[in-house]
Amino acid sequence: MENDREDDIFAFNNWIRDALKRGAVAIISHKNGDMDTIGSACALSRILGPKSRACGLHISTIAKTILRSTKSDFTVMDVNHLMWPRELGGVVIVDAASTSQVGFELPDVPKCIIDHHSAGDDFEIKKEDLRIVWETSSTCEIIQCWAEKYAESSLDYETSKLLLSGIITDTGRFRHSNGDSLSSAGRLVMKSGLDYGALIEEMESVELNHSQKVAIAKALSRVETLDVGKWFLSHTKAGTNEGIVARSLISAGADISLVARKVLGETRLTARASKSTTNHGLHLGKLMEKMMDRSGGEGGGHAGAAGWSGAIDIVDATSGFISLLMENQGV
């Protein structure tokens, strides 16, 4: 496994070198704009310098806060008017398992896909392309491993903060981490002088506007509970900030939380699980992959945090998830 990873980052370094010779490099994030995808994209862009640009469709609230504090650039793309540099040497897609998770058509240039989960993968890999998928807790860890090998001097305070923020959020503040995640975080803190406690406080201080607070309160007021086999499930519908609602339900004692939301004609499911639940065999990412088999769409993620989206109504999606949960008590 270690040799495979060494080969991957060697291949990535060569791919980046060749792409920069051809022109600029666009680093494209997942359309959900969470901290792992934004942190990966912006950290890589900071390391590569002015011939690169991090871009995508959306930036989450917490990612906006970290981008401001690190003075990092990110270009929000207009899906109806995509603009690329005249000389584009390649695109790097981070934390996205399929073209639809990017949210727009990719330019016809060499591409490199870097991800830590492969559900729904439909990228066509050509000779000049590269695909790296590791069983890590976050994509930021992959970017960090490459940087430590080939660009260690570029891991300054701000770049390390971007990477550490991505690791923190994608591991649920290390509740769903492994030794590699803890080691990666420790190296970032030790080498950059980051204050971990201060970073957590900064992430917790992200303020919601009034309408977001109202939407979250309404979602929590609609919660329904259900014993699904050996698991205690809390589920609800939300209009915004599904992740916050899902985490709140876990904090309130649910083994599993499920939040459904309607977005642009699609139903989106966001699920979370407690650490004790995943320790007893539940893997939400695999369950969301089964949702794809049942209802199409896109799905996947980690053992303790996963999602799915597809063109069915909320009631069908929610009942489908519950049925699969009942059928897969050991998954």
C-alpha cells in the first residue's frame, strides 16, 4: 500500500509538471463546496502559484470563513458562462467521484482526479489523464502527502490551515478518523505552529444569518424518530444547512440522523452516524451507494457521514434509505 501511494504522488508530481509546461492549471472542487474539497483545491493552488486557480460552483459557510482568514482565492464559476484560460494545461478535480459532482462540463484538456471515495465514478480516463483514489478520511490528506514529498517549503501557516480544516471537518473532528488522519493533522500543527484549539473556536464561531437559524429550528421541530433494527434513527426535512441539523440530531442521542432536502428539483439526503454505531458495523457511504442501485442518482461517502441525491421525491428517498438500513444491519 505504501509503495502504491509513493507511485501515485510521483505520478501526480510528473503530471503537474507537464501540465504547467502546457499552460495554466484549474483546480476544480466538488459542487457542494465543503471544507475538504475547498481546502484541497485552495491549498494546492497556493502551492502551485500564479499559474493555477481553485474554482467551482459553491463555497460552504465554514469554507468561506477559512478562505477569508487565510486570504485564499477561489473563483465561483458561472455554469452558464464558463471561462477558461486561453492556454489551459490541465484540470485537477479534487474530492469529486464523477463529472456530475463537478456540476459543469469539463474542458477537453488532460485531467487528474484526486479523491478518497469512488462511488458513482464515471470519468473517462484517457492516456494523458491520471486518477488517484486513496482510502483516506479526506482528500486534504492526499494533497498533504504530495506536498510533504515534493513541495514541503510551501506548507506555510495558511496552506496548512486549509488542509487541517479539511481534515477536521471530513473526520467529524476526528470522531471518524484513523491513525493516518491523526498523524497528518499532527504534522501540520507541529510544522506550521497552528493553534488547534484556536482553529476549532474559529470554525465554531461561524455565524448563521437569521433565516438560516429559523430554517434549522423548523427542521429540528419536524424530527421523527424510529427504531430501525438495532439502530435509533432521527430524520427530518430541512431547507438549508443539512449538515448542522444532522450533527445536532446525533448530539441529541440518535445513532443515525437523516436529513432530506429538495434542491433544484432533486432530493438530497444527508446522513450522519455516531462513532459507536460505525464501530458496530454501519457504513453510511456503502448504504448510500446502495441507494444508487435502488433509485439512481449519486451517493457515497464515509462510514459516519454520507449523502445521496437523485430525481425522486423526499418520501420515496427517505423510505428507501430506511428500508436499506433495515436490510443492511451489518453494513
